[in-house]
Amino acid sequence: MAVKLYEMGRLSTGAAAELADISKLLFLTRLADYGVDTFDLSADELRRDIASARRHL
């Protein structure tokens, strides 16, 4: 249930992990077991993140 609520955007990773009674790190690693992406970035957001990272190299 925690994974589905996270996937729907109804819970943050921290809240979902708390609901599942596991650590946030474990919750994030287990998302792949359910086919849920850890990060949901649009193409524009990804381009901005890459540009930002390049500026800091």
C-alpha cells in the first residue's frame, strides 16, 4: 500500500517508508522490486539537472 500511495504522489518517500515500517533508504531500494521509478523527472527537469551538474564540475 505504501508503494502505491508513493507512486500516486499521495505520500513522500519518508511518509511511505514510515507507513511500511522500514527505513527510507530501504524503501527507496525496494521500489524497483515493484517496478516503481525512484525519480520521476520530466525531460526538461533532467536537462536542467544535467546542466547544473556540469556547471559544478
